[in-house]
Amino acid sequence: MSDAPINLDSLRQRIDELDTDILRLISERAECARRVAEVKTQGDPKAVFYRPEREAQVLRRIMELNPGPLDGEEMARLFREIMSACLALEQPVKVAYLGPEGTFTQQAALKHFGESAVSLPMAAIDEVFREVEAGAVNYGVVPVENSTEGVINHTLDSFMDSGMGICGEVVLRIHHHLLVADTTRRDKVSRIYSHPQSFAQCRKWLDAHYPHAERIPVSSNAEAARLVKTEWHSAAIAGDMAAKLYGLTRLAEKIEDRPDNSTRFLIIGNQPVPMSGEDKTSIVVAMRNQPGALHDLLEPFHRHQIDMTRLETRPSRSGVWNYVFFIDFKGHRDEPRVAAVLEEVRLRAAELKILGSYPQGVL
Ligand SMILES: O=C(O)C(=O)C[C@]1(C(=O)O)C=C[C@@H](O)C=C1
């Protein structure tokens, strides 16, 4: 006879004991966080509770220490949620994101802040900026670049118009699915809704599988999912959040043409972030319109061996300078090497705006 039932019982008994330990330890951790809040508020009515550099350090440490069998990222996600709950105990964090509900930006906001954050959908990128600037929310989340489609100009332009800075980044693997409702006639799909960027990211797959279906661009993937609910011959291309929100099922999974399709989002706010050990800095520079200007701008980075991760050009909107450059590079503005480069760039540029130094995305 098999001894499986005895083993199962004893294993479950062990799991119960471990859960009791985990429960006690999480409660002790939460109590510590509550005390941290007390320390932060002592004599400081404007205390800042969310500390991006500390969160990045906690998550990186967990990933380094993780012995398995759970994957490092999986373990960090669990700790992400514990920290999110601890922060909510100190003060619930309010985050505005580019909505509507069910978009990849909401998914990015939850990935970064955890499920205990209060997330509020906004209709446009500049509204996210305005909400943060007005103090109606603590932080904002906006998309900035996609690995297949490139930069999101709206976001860069908003930085030119606003006084807001960057206090974090989060990268999300984007998986698109072909979604249908329970009432959809699956063999009769003649119309597909999605955001233009998602259509572009799934073009080859659509050409191969649905060459004759009408492709209707809409304002977001979540809006596409919403429309499908009421039409028996339609499908939507959207992600998991939208599928869950509107109760749709996947007719085909991961239909993006490139398997490494990902989007980078920025956390906007107006809080300077101390060094975390692995940081990035973002700046906007206007150069005088003269020969060799770009070379002059890049030369100090090369000389100080600073690793530039992105360089974008946007037409200037002030009319005085023709172009401005958005530059991301590795390092923190408080590092002497980085401070030296920023000083040199400041002397060469017509204008320099430091958008912020912040921890490199961990999850
Ligand atoms: O270390 C802090 O400053 C805390 O508030 C504690 C804690 C945590 O739970 O580890 C919670 C929120 C902060 O964003 C960072 C870390």
C-alpha cells in the first residue's frame, strides 16, 4: 500500500508550521515599517514615505540571497507585495497612470508599486503629469519607449512643459493576445480592435492568420477589449489585465511578432532619490544650433566612460533652439564622475535640465 496519505499529512503539517513562522515574521516586519514611519515623521510634516532607492536595494538583495527552488524574480515579486503592504501601513501611496483601467500602464504601475497602492486612471499623458504636479497624487506612471515601436513622443514633450522629474523606471514584457467574449462566434471573426501600436507589434501574425479581418484602431487596448463584449463577430488584441477586467478569453496567446517585445515606463514625481548602487540619470539638453554641437555634447560622456543607454532628439518647442536631446545614462548625479560630466555639459549647452537620478528597474 502507498504511504502517500501519511506523507501528505506530515508535509501539510510542516507547511502549517512554516506559515505560522512566516506570519509572525511578516507581522514583525510590518511593525518595523510602522516604526520607520514614526521616525520619518518626527519633526517633519512633509515626510516622504516611499523610498525608491531602499525598495530597489531590498529587492536586489532578496534576488541575490534567494536559494531557490523559486525563481529570483518570483521571490522578488512576493517581497514586492510585502513591501507594498508595509508602505500602505505607513501611508497609502496614490499613483496616477495613463488609463483606462486594464492597460499595460496600469500593469506597470502595479508591478512597480504593488497591489496595495491606490492607482487612478487618467485619460492622457499630460493629465498624469498635471495630477502629480498639483499634488493630487504622489506619483505618476507613463510609457516612454517600446522595444519595437520606439519612443513615445508625448511623454518626452510633457517633460519639456512640466517641472516634474523622474524617480524610477519599470520595464514590462508586453504579451498581446487575441481575445474574444463567451458570445463571440470564434470561426466568424471579421473585425479586430486594438491600439495602433499593438497592431504594429502583431502585424505579421495578423497577416498570416487574419488577413481579411478589418483592423479597427482605438484609443487603448482596454477600450478594444470593452468593445468586444458586445459584438459577436469581433476580437481584440490586448493584454492580460484587459482580458481579466472584461472577462475575455484568449483565442490565441502571445501573438506579438517579436518575443522580446517590452515597454519601458517612467515613474514621475518631484522627489530627489538618493543612490541605490545601480542607478540611471535622465537629462534634457538644448544645444546651440552650430556645427559640431552633438559631438561637443557627447564627448564628455565618452571621456568619462559613462554608459549612455538612450539618446533621443526632439524638435524644440521654444523656437530659440532647433533641437533638444533626451539622454539616459548609467550612474547617479551624486557620483563624482557623473557630477563632473553634468558640469561640463552645463557649460557647453544652451540649457540643461536634470530630470532625475533613479534606481535601474529591478523586476
Ligand atoms: O525603509 C524605509 O524607509 C521604509 O519605509 C520601509 C519600506 C519596507 O517595507 O522595506 C517601506 C516603504 C519604503 O518605500 C521602503 C522600504
